[in-house]
Amino acid sequence: MRNILMTVMLLVVVVVLFNSIIAQDTTGTRAQIQSQGNAANTRINTLLP
């Protein structure tokens, strides 16, 4: 029973950390990667052939 409780608590901690670090709307890792990708696309589109 104790092992199951520890496993569930660990999973809850992982989910909370994921939501606060990766999936945050404006300052999360996903948003930063997306903004850098958009900036790279803009720079590539402005290159002259």
C-alpha cells in the first residue's frame, strides 16, 4: 500500500512540474520554442533568393 501511495504522489509531482515548466502559456518552454521558431521562419522568409 505504501509503494502505491508513493508512486501516485510521484506522478502528481511530475504532472505539476510539467504543467508549470513546459506547458505554461506565456513563459513555458513550449511558448519559448514556438516564439523562436516563428522568429526563424520570419528571418528565412525575408531572405532574398
